[in-house]
Amino acid sequence: MADSGLPHRPKPEETPEASAAPAAEGGAAAPSKNALKKAAKEKAKAEKAAQRAAQEKAQQQAAAANAEDTAKGLYGPIPESEDLQPVTNIQQLSEEHYEKEVTVIARVDNARVQSAKLAFLMLRQQGVKVQAVVAAKEPISRQMVKWTGGINVNSIVQVTGTVKKPGVPIASATLSNLEIHISKAYLISEAAQMLPMQVKDAERPPPLSDVVEDGVQLDAEGAPIVTLKTRLDNRVLDLQTETSQAITWISSGIVQLFSEYMLKSGARWIFTSKLAGAASEGGSNVFEVKYFKRKAYLTQSPQLYKQMCIAGDMESVFEIGPVFRAEDSNTHRHLTEFTGLDFERTFRHHYHEVLEFAEDLLVFILTELKERYKDQIAVVQKSYPKAGDFKLPKGGKALRLKYMDGVALLKEAGVDVSEQERFENDLTTAMEKQLGQIIREKYDTDFYVLDKFPMAVRPFYTKADPEDPKFSNSYDFFMRGEEIMSGAQRIHDAKELEDSMRAKGLDPNSEEFEDYLAAFRQGCPPHAGGGLGLNRILQFFLGLPNIRLATLFPRDPQRLRP
Ligand code: ATP
């Protein structure tokens, strides 16, 4: 610190630059500070000029390249001014399109650059695949080939090209006898480079054994096995597979056929509430929800409402809607939410009028599915061949047995059915499956009906058999030995209904049954009906090992997403 008390100012020779500067050659004096500054300025100027020159050169080169790109405008992001050309569905392409120009919109199932002059795209639309090829030949440029072959898998593109017959059939494509020779390729929506699961890996069936946990496992051919959990976690990608596409079409078909049949029969399509103020079907399998300052419940079926509609003079009704079951059942055939196909109708003399209607309904649905969805069924069978073709009953009529006849068939096969004979228990799932086998062998059908269940195993609203009240006028339908429908004649007499409630330990005077019972006190015609599970029909028709594969976004005790 200087004595003056002012801050110390270094002398020029003390400055770091000066002390660090090498001594001038021959002992000449070191350059002055001004000279150094000037040199630095000039250096920076020169650098900037070089940068500018490089930029200009790059721009000129790009412009030149662009000018040379004979395919300019034929590829890239889809232009806003793109003519709206008619688009052909890939499914509809056929040999009739040979040498014709088509435009398709599809996902890129796979993209591959073969060489600087050749690239391939496998295009996929709703599970159907066709190969497209882009070759550098004016006006198609190498730049276009490179760009097209580099499109991220799963991106959505619009491709125009001429349909040609390939040299050899393309085994990996659904349409193996044609190929699109690309003249234009535009990107509509780009997929991320890294996907959580490859659609082509999900095309392979999930391992049947539950032993396989998460993580990549390879099959015998070295391809990754995608577990059911991974598929369901990434359901949107899984839905894009050929198999899921086929399954969801068949699901749509079941609903269409059900409603077609019902409407044709004169039934009315109804929509009942899924929120109820009481868990009135009894049982603990009901989801409770907060409803402002009180509780509400998600309905376990539209049962009571269907009957109230019958009491409301609707005569024949049906509904397709969600059904909620708060059952902690972790099985291959139970969900906590499924789609119910329900119907209810009046009859004149005997509940078999309704039973026969329901049997014919199912035979109609199953027969038409086989006819209208042949292609989709064949696709599903490639992944799930084990169950084989679904066997329809001969002569277009359902096979109907009495419940006790089914029990007798099991007994004959050596199964212990003592609890069933004492009416203590319904058939177990294992017994149902075994009975399905026995019936398939004996009657050559995968669809059959059991009638006259013991009253003890049916709900309170079921009508007892007037000839033998140990039994009831109730029935279950089975596909491949698993239950897909429950139904019955319902009690329509208020007094009889109250007695039946008491016999099942329910209190007819409790508030929760007030509205339901009122419907019968006001007079109600005899009626019967049933409740089917859409997901189960789909599962067992196709022989799928798990109901989750037959459900868009399954809900079970473990799963509430996606
Ligand atoms: P299960 O004995 O198989 O549990 P359930 O006797 O409880 O069935 P119902 O209450 O009679 O079945 O329901 C009628 C139909 O609804 C069944 O035949 C089935 O098709 C479907 N269903 C019932 N519960 C479920 C569930 N948890 N998940 C999927 N579908 C179901």
C-alpha cells in the first residue's frame, strides 16, 4: 500500500501482460500496450471475417445442393399446400392396383436404407403391412432416399407411388404380392426415436407362464419377449399390433351383432345410471364413491333398473354399458370393470320363451362372427393357436342341459361333486372347465347352456322352480367351459319377492330396496333376462389366455392405468 493512502496503481512494467510478454528478438524493446491491443483487435476482426465467409460458403453450398436436389418438394414435412389427393386404404390394395398410382397414409413399421440409392419402408395401417421402396432415379434424388430411409419407426407418413408386383413375394408384409414404388413421401407425425416397446416385438404372443417377469427376455429365436404387463403398460403401442387390431374389430363386431339382433327383435336400447344411492344388489363387491356430502355406489349390473324398465311397460330392453365389481379376484377371467351386454324381456307362458330367445341370440352372434370376421379370426389364431376353432352347436340350436345333468357328467368322470349334489356350492371354475371338455367330446360344441340351477346358489330376485323349489328357473351360458352369461326368470310378484329376500337374509323394509320393491307393488308382467360379459365372450370365442387381452384398458385389483 502506498504511503499516500491512495490505492496502489501498478507501473506499466508491473502489468501481468508486460511481465508475461517474451523479450523481443535481438533484445529489441517489448511491444507497447497499444500495439498489443491493435493486434488483438485485428485478430478478432479476421476471425469474424473468416466465420462470415464460411457461413456464406455453407449457404451457397446448401443452395447449390438444393438446386441440385431434383426431388425438392417431393419429400419432407407435409407441405401445407399439399393437394388433398384421394387416399387408398392399405387393406383395399390388390393386384388390380398394379401399375396404378396410389396415395396411402400409414405408420412406418420399419425403415431401412439399403444403399445411397435405395431404401425400404414397411408401411402399416391398422395392422396391415405393405412394403414401399424408394430408388434414386430422376427426379428421386439420393437426398430423398436417405431422408425416407431415415424416418423414425412408428412415424405417420403420407406416401404416393406406383403399385408394382415385387420380384419375389415379400414374406414380412401382409400384402406380399405388391409393393409401392415411392414418388412422394411426406412426414405427417414424427414418432420419438426411442419407443418403450417395439410394435414388431409385441406382435409375438406374450409368454403363457406367469413366471416371466418384467425385463427383456429372449425367445428361442433371440427376439425379445414382451410380457403381458409391458404390453398393458404400453397399451397404445400394443393396440397397433395386427393381433390387437383384429381382437378389437371382433369386439366391435360382438356389440354390433348383439344390438342388431336385439333391435330387430323389437327391443329398446336403454341407458341406466351407473351411480346408485344404495348397494341394493347386496354383497360387498361394490365400489363406494364420494357423492357430495354422502356416499354413492357404482352399480354391479343394470339388473334392478332393467326390471324397473319392464315394470315401466317397456316389454323388451337391452343395455350395453360398464359393470363394476369390487372383487379382489386376480384371475384370467375377472376384471373390476367390464362391459356388460344385458337384456330383459317379458314372456307369456314360460321363461323358456326368453331362454330360447337368448340361446338363438348367442348362436346368431357366434355364427355371424365366424362369417363376418374370418380374416381377423385367422390373424388372432396365428398368435393364439392353442384353443383352435370355436365349435358351434350342430343344426343352429344351442345344446341345453339341466344343471344336475352337468353335475352327473362330472361325477361320471370321477369328479367329487358331493357339495354340488348337496346344493352347498355352485360349480367351481375347474369343474366348469372340465365339464366344457366333457361336453366338447360328447356333443362336439364349445357353446352350451345349463338350466335349472339350485335356488341356494342364485340371487334373491330369481324365481324358484314351481315344480321343485329347491331349483330355480335360472340358467348360465358357457363358452369353452367358462361362464359368459347368467340369467333367470325374475320374481315379479311383490309379496313373493319380499319372502325371497327374507329367505336370503335381506330386509325388504330397508330403505335401499324401497324403489325396487315399489316397482312390483305397482304391478309388473312376468319377465326373464340375462347379463353377458363382452370381454368374456371375446376371450373365449378366440381362446385367449387372459381377459385383459380382450379389454382395451383393463381394470383389475392391481391396475388402474393407462
Ligand atoms: P363368475 O362366477 O365367473 O365370477 P358371476 O357369476 O359373478 O361370474 P354374474 O354376476 O352372473 O357373474 O355376471 C354375468 C356375466 O358377467 C358373467 O357371466 C360374465 O360374463 C360377466 N362377468 C361377471 N363378473 C365378471 C368379472 N369380474 N369380470 C369380467 N366379466 C364378468
